[in-house]
Amino acid sequence: MSWCASHIDPAFQQLTERLNELVRARLGPAWSARVVIEQTPVEQPFQSGDDILSVAQTAEMLGKAPSTVRTLMQTDEIPAGKIGGTWYARRSVLLGLVPAGREK
């Protein structure tokens, strides 16, 4: 077992060791579980005080159809996040995407 990160939560390390014990018990001593931890860049998280916009509000602000906005959010062309299965965007981030004269 090797650890590449500078700090691994001891609880996570224990869980990984237990997983390896279970894998070896089931498949034999030559086997081990491989756990990969990836760090992906994340847009700044929503914070209290941010003006959060729904798909419909974002579409109105950008002058596009809601279906187009939803697709752009899903493909990361519009920075957005999902909360409970619904897409939302922050007004402050969208201001850079708004055509001149459409700000509300």
C-alpha cells in the first residue's frame, strides 16, 4: 500500500486497509484494492449572500432559452452547480458572460 498524498486522514487509511484485508480474504493474498483519490478543480462554492439564479432566471439574464442554458450548464460552458438535482448559477459569475445592456 502506498500513499501519494502528503496527508491522508487516518480514518480513511484504516478503511482502505480493511478493504484490502477483505479483498485478500476473498481473492487471495496476491490481490489488493486500489484506491485512487483525485483532486479536481472546483469553482468557488456557493456562499451565503451570493445571488443564486435558477435556469429560468439565468436564461432571462443571458437572453437564451432555458433548454439551451441547461445544456450549457451541463457541459460547463456556463459555470453552475447542481443542488438537489436542479441547476443553479451565481449572478456574480454570470456578469462576465452577459451581453452589454442585458444586466438586471
